[in-house]
Amino acid sequence: MDTIISTAATAAVDKTCAAAVLGSLSKRSSASSLSSSSLNADQAASTSPTLCEHSESQEDSTKVASVYSREITLVDLAPEDLEVLQELGNRASETIECLRINRCRMDGSKFAALVDVLCTHTFPRLHAVDISQNRVGGAQAGVALAKLLTHAKNIRTLSLGWNQLALADLKALATCGSGTHSTKSLDLRANPLGLSPNNLDKKSKKHVDSSVDLDASVDWIGRLVAAMPNLTHVLMAQATIDDSLLVAFIHALTEQHAYLEYIGLEWLSLGGRLATVRSLVSGLVPSNPTMPLRPLHLNLAANNLGDSGVKIIAESGAVLSSLTLACNFITERGAKMLAEWLPSSRLTALELSDNYFGDQGILSLLSTDSRHRSAELPYTQLRSLGLNSCCLGDASLRMLTDALACNWAPLMSLKILRNNRMSPGARVAL
């Protein structure tokens, strides 16, 4: 069950406000349930270094795999020790569901050789491939990925984070034709996805492969995206990418994938590239405003967007179901802009944690416009609101209580952890 929590202590203060919040939310929880995983699962996917489900503490790549295991795992090995068939052992390749190779200093040529070995067997049940935290990159790696995805046609989760891949290295995936691959989740985090020549510095030049196509034309991106029509999750946090490539890639995704659920763009320093932010969110404006809501969660956490970035998003007309703006230096001015946008938006989840706007920010966020007021309908559609570490005090708790009582939103999840200005002991468990 979702929770509303502030600093715990022995003294109970302002219990009346806390009880009122509990009453407001518990009434709604009986009518409908919003799983906290709708936002939290996406955030977890955005920060987890791998997409296979086994923890490292339960694995030892030096041990002989169990005959019942459905995963091939190679972790912390030297590149010359990567023996996939030896790890497969006596198991039938038809039973393998996950391939995981992490922190093995594997480069593009070694990965290509490994794929050649894998393609000597059939893997009809293989659905997850995780080669994050290696040195895979270059056109050769892209060709090998295309070969693997064509051979094992049911791969749905592809984790390529923390490698040396450029977006242009993946061109080979587009040569297989539109709708070829089954990939649903694509993890490209912390890769040097592409830079224009003028933006290359000494640090970037070490990581960008010489095979990267830095031509101004990005028409091939549409074909690349078309080759993966089932994509629902794209993770690009901490990647290094030129503005034109980023905008072209995101626009291709939103134009071609009606069921896209998550785009993770954390830690891209977009606060210094507000023109790029404007171009990005323009691709989220539907041509038909009455079209059904796409369940899209856009994660822009830790981009230093500030109030100027919030203004761009609020005025764009972008249609989102969930938005993460955590850790973006948003003040009460930005909160006021969000308050003006929320009634006309379709947001059901908003994450504002680690923005230190305090009680004045909550006052701004909860402000209402009589033109959007309805006696029957909530003022906003928010069902999840994240306000952890926002320097909130008891006044914020009272304002939230009053807002819920006045049908401000059908909230089912309200997160107010680590707000040390609140009196000790205020706690509500839902």
C-alpha cells in the first residue's frame, strides 16, 4: 500500500491534519488502485545497471551452471575467458532465457566473435540480453547486434548501457527491414551516442569510435526506429549525444510508436540546452487533441531545467501521463506554472522530489483557477505526487489536507519523505 511519510519521532504533532489526509486518500483507495509501480518501476528501470532479474550476490560466474538454470551469466571475467558454450554446459540452448555478460572488458570484436558462436545454436526462448558495463562499440558491434536479434527473434530486453556505442553504430539494425526486431526495452545509458565535430572535446574523443557517422543527415534514424516497432521503454540517462541526433531520435520514437511507455533522459544537462528541450517536447504534441492518452512517462530528472524549463514544458501542449522533474532547481515560480498547466494536462503522475521550493512552492502548486473548477470533477487528474526532500513544513501538510478535501486531485500516492521542516512524528500509512 502506498504511504505518506514524513520524519518519524516519538512526539505526535498535527495529528488532525495527518488524519484528514488519511481520510481523503483512503476513500479513494477503495474505489480504485494506482500501483506505485507505475512510476516507481519506471524509475527503477531508469537507474538499474542491468535488466536481468538476478542479483550479483546470488551469482558466481566461476561456478558450473546448474542444469536447471535458464540464464548464461559471465561477470567480471577477462575477455579471453569468455566461453559461452562452456558456460552453457550440458543444458539445451532452447531453454536459455537470459544472456548476461557484465564487466568483462569485452570490445566490439570480441562481442562479434561471441555472437558468431551463439548463432551456431538456437535460442527460441532467449528474451533478455544484457551486455552492459563493457567496451562494446563500433560498426562491427552494430552488425553483431543485428545478427543476434535476427537469429534469436524473441529478444525483448536489450541492455547496452555503459559501453562505447554510438547511435550510428546501430544502423545495421535498420538494414534488416521495418518491423524486424521484437525489442521492447532498449537501454543506451552512459554511451557516447553521438557528437557533432564542433562539440568534441579531448574527453569525448577518447570514447567516440572513428566509425561514428557525424553527417548532418539523420534520415537513417527513422529506419532504425521502424525496425523496432515494439519498443515501449528507451533509457538514455547520462548519454553523450548531440542535440540534432537526440531530437531526431525522440521524434522518431514518438511518431512511430503509439504504445511507447517510458523515455528516460536523466542527467543530460538539458538545462543549458533549452532550445533542445523545446524541440523535444514539441514531438509530444498530438496532431489530434482528442486522441486516446498514450501512457507515456517522460523522465527529465537532474537536468538543471529550472523554472525556464518548466515553462517550456507547460506551454508546449505535450500530452503525457507521467512526468518526472526531480532535482531540477524548480522554485515556487515553476510550481505556479505547473499549477496553471495541470488542469488542462492529462498528467496522472508528477514527480517533483529534490526541488527545494518549500511551503511557498506548495501554495503555488495547489493554487486553483475558478475557470477550471467543477463541482463534480477533480481539479487535476493527478493520482501520484512525489514531494520528497522539498523543504516542506507543517503548513504544506495542512495545505495538502485542505486541497484534497476540496477535490483538488484523486491522489492515491503522496510521497513526502525527508522533509525535515515538518514537525517530528507526523506519519500517515495508507
